[in-house]
Amino acid sequence: MGPFEMFSDWYKQAEDAGVVEPFAFVLSTVSTHGEPHSRVVLLRRTEDKMFYFFTNYSSLKGMDVAQNPHVAMNFHWRAPEHRQIRIQGTVAKARADISDDYFSSRPRGSQIGAWSSPQSQMLTDKNDLLSRISLFDEKFSGKDVPRPEFWGGYGITPTYFEFWQEGENRLHTRIAFSKDGEKWVQKLLAP
């Protein structure tokens, strides 16, 4: 079994076990100054051996990946699965049709929110944001909300996977897959 099949199996098992938001993962990026940044984002699509999340391109994560496309992902399913999956790879902007499809599937309030929030920028107060929401709500009243050009998806192409299963006495199982050309090499790591 390869890493993508193993990811799918573990993800499905987490869903079936009732894990709350199994699609939430920690995304780590690195700034131009070498500072790491981590935050929880949501996996919204997997396709063509890529993992997709969506955001404002001007956000801190967008600025980080524009300068350094190397990222890390971490899925952690504490109970009842007691598992985590670490993934490293490179990220690039998704095709426009992928971003458009996802944007059109979002609730209208989330679409207006994408237009309204200058993500990661300083606000004077919450009323700044509420004013912007009112402005865009009025602007798109009675119309479909188009995807802003500054908002869309990123696809992560993995180069490394590590599957971690909690074990008794801290004897965890760790299975790693590293990319070697076009094939994946599997290794068992000590806990």
C-alpha cells in the first residue's frame, strides 16, 4: 500500500470513528526571515495526488508560500484513533477552475467574508470588518458572489509522509514514505 492509499484509509477510519473535523490539519510555513508559522486550516479537496486548502493569497500563509513553497502538514486524531500523519511537500496556487468550484460551493456569508476580510492585516476595531461586510453584502445583493482574484486554493504535492500510531509504553509505530524519483520508498522508524 502506498502513502496516498494509506492516507485515504486512515482518513476514512477517522471519519467512521466520529472524529470531529478529521479534515483539520496544522499547516506550517516559513517566512522570508526563516521564522516558522503554524495554523490550523481545512483540507477541502484531494485530487491528482495533491491536497488542497483555500485562503486569501495576501494572508500571512500566502505571503510565506510565495517566497518559500516548502510546507508541512500535520493531521492529529487523538481519540479514538490515536494517530497522526505528517506530510511535507511543496505548494502552488490551484488552477482557477478548482478555486472557482470551491468558492461557488461555499455559503453566501463565507463568500462575502472572503471579499470583506483583509486577512492577516490589522483592523482598527471589529466595526471595520462589519462595515466591509455590509458594503460587499450590498454590492452583491441579488447576485451571485464571484470569487475575488485575491482568494483561492493552494495544492500541496507531497514529498514525504509519516504515519504515526500510538502504542503502549510509548512504543509507537512510525511508517515513513519518501519520494525517490517517481516511486515511494517505505521505511519503519523507531518510536
